[in-house]
Amino acid sequence: MSVIFDRFDVFAGGFWLTLQICVLAATGALILGAVVAVLRISPVPPLRAVGTAYVTVFRNMPLTLVMFFSAFALPALGSNADFLRIPLLDLLFTRLGTDLPYFRFALIALVLYTAAFVCEALRSGVNAVSAGQAEAARSLGMTFTQNLRYVVLPQSWKASVVPLGSVIIAMIKNSALIGFFGVVGDLSQTADQLTSAEGLAFVPVAIGVSIGYLIMTVPLGALLDRIERRQAVAAR
Amino acid sequence: MADEALIVLENVNKWFGPLHVLQDVNLSVARGEVVVVIGPSGSGKSTLCRAINRLEPISSGTITFDGQPLPAEGRALAKLRSEVGMVFQSFNLFAHKSILQNVMLGPLKVRKEKPAAVKERAMSLLDRVGIASQADKFPAQLSGGQQQRVAIARALAMQPKALLFDEPTSALDPEMVGEVLDVMTSLARDGMTMVVVTHEMGFARHAANRVVFMADGQLVEQNTPEEFFANPTSERARDFLSKILTH
């Protein structure tokens, strides 16, 4: 077990990189997922179709394949995802700005995949608001956007937050795949490096890596439990 | 009379799948008129009421409001709906907003009126329906009858040309029905154009200008309340009245 302390810098570096991609991917997925959710509940049939098609594709495809497409199809199309080299943001998240595009490719795949689940979590919240609320808003003359903004979304948030949290926890765990798609130095790839390249025993390394993920996911889960308990009390 | 018509339905049909819930309905409501729609459950009267502001789109026929045919979904329809108030069976007050905010939301966001003026009007409307002292409470803290009176104030805050009531007292405890009907009766006296779907025969008798009887998706009979209750002409209406008036 001493490997965790002896090579603490390697574990800490891996933790930091995984945390970075998770923060970025969660932010991106929440934004994109919200957009897709609005499409899916829109009164305009073509927009609804686009939203539904998006969810059908990305919810039903293995993340590994989304990663493959991102890592191989984007370069084939001549893109290094340079639009993600966002000024200032790349100072904090240094991998966004590097010439090697694999971090950006992995980020795109994680965002695209997770957004489908974010969309469905948000939509389940919207569906939890009784139809009469939206009808009353329409009968006052509110437009679709006003209806969402002033009546439906403020009430849907409560029912969305717990499923959303589960989606983000799943995303953190899914990020373990990125090491197989060229990203060097995240938490999972750290294990590969220490065991395959340096010959260290697998189990202690794997325990160190597991602790890294648990540090991210357990507090998030505990926070969700708290929110859920508070809502249960409020509902009484 | 014809040019005074505010709401006109012509040959309106509505299908829910194979179910023909409105069958060639023709109805004209004049400005200032109070029309009460009665009939057995499933006769299509709620659908008729909801069709007037297109909460329920119709399958064929035309509905005109204030001389304009109902527009398709979009901004024009939203504008029309802002001129037709609606009161629902289940109140549908915005659960996350206070009573006062419920009444103010429409004028503030739909009409973009000044908050101070809206607040003054909202308070005077709440006063009129007898809820002014509860303005800062939330809907769940009020009784059903109080909630429904707030819903009426919310509809009135938009200064509508007509009000639609979809079974406004059907979800209320019997002791609270009276307070809601009192408010509706006073609106009727003040000349508000109203279409009221209800099972309250007392209200139909004393507040309606006209009673419309529906059964099986058809508009079977319409008459003044005096005539309708004394001498129903159709067998269907006689049967319906004999069932509800013997208790």
C-alpha cells in the first residue's frame, strides 16, 4: 500500500486532470442537455424531432463508440477541436490549450454522451409539474418561453436535481475511459502507467485510483441525499 | 344582435381518436351575455369550453372571437388568450408564487405593465373576491374556495373581454361552493361575458341569460333558464333534469 504514499504526486496529478475534465464536461453537458430538453418539449414538431433524434442516438450508443467517433472522425474531418481552446479558460484548464487534441476530443465525447441523459433528467422534472400549471400560464397568454421561464422550470427544478446528480456521478465514472483515447495522465491512465510501465502491483494502485474517484463521487452523492431529505420534509 | 356576437362557433367538430366529442356544434355568445352549459358527464361541455381559447384544438369548423378567427399556435394565439380569462376546475394557481404574485404575473409578463399599477389593481381585485388579507400566502395555504376566488382574480387581472369557467365548483367542498358562485354572480351582474360549464343548477337559474344543454357531443337544446327548466323540449334534457332535480 506504500505505493499510494510513495507516488502520491502521480495520483494527485491524475486526480487533478480527471477533476478538470469532469468539471468541464459537466458544465458542457448541463448546457447542451438543457438546450436539447427545450427542443424535446417545444411545441414545434421539427424541433421536437431534432431533440428526440439526439437523445435516441447518444443515449443508446456505447460511450466507447462516441469516444472513437470523436477521436477518429474529427481528425478525419480535419478538425483538432481548436474551438475549445478558449482564451482564459485554457489558463486554468491547461489541457484545453495544448497542441495534442485528445483531451478536447474526449471532452466533446463526454459532453455529447452525457447531455442526452441530462436532457432526460430535466424533462422528467418538467413532466413532474402538473399539466394544469402550464395550461393556466397559456390561458393567461404566456408564450412558450415565458411559460417555461416563469411557471414550469422554477417548479421542475426540485424534481430534476436528484436524477441530474446521478447523471453527473455516472459521468465522473465514465471519464475513466478517456485514458484509452490518447489522454495521458488522468486518474485511470495513472494506474496503467504505474502497473504496466513501472511494474508495480495492480491491487494497491487500483485502490489508490478508487480512492481518487470516491473523493469526487461520495460527497456529491451525500449532497444529493441531503437535498432529497430536505425535499421530503418540505413535501410533508 | 348578430354584430354584437363576441364568440361564434360554427360547425365545430372534435375527435379524440375515434371518439366524436363535439358534433357540428353551433353557438354564438353575445357581448355581456352569460351562457351556462350543462349536461351529463362526457357530453363534451368541457371540451367546448376549452376549444374557445384553443387549449383544445378542434378538428373542423370555425371559432371566431371578437370578429377574428382563432389563430394557430404562436404569438397571435397568445394575444387572444390574454383577452379570454379561464378558470379551471382544479384552480391551477401557480404553486411556487404567492397569491399576489399569481394575480400580478400575467399583467407584468404578458402585458409588460408597470409593477406599481399592476399591484394596485391586483390588490383591489383580491379585495373584491375577499382574499386581500391572504395576499402574501401561498396557494397551498388556502382553502379550495379561496383558491378558486384567487383564480378568478388572476383571470380578471388581464382585463379580459370574456371569461370561461370549466366546472369551477366541481372540486370544492359543498360549503365552499357558495362563496365562489357569489363572486361569479356579481361578475355576471356587472356585464362580464361568461361561458360557464357547471352542474350548479341554482347558478344557471338565477345568473344565466341562456342555458345550453349538451349530450353526447351535441348541442341538444338552448333556451332561457326559466323556459329550459320549466319546459325542456327534448327527451334527453327532460331525462337529465328529472335525474338531478329529484334529489
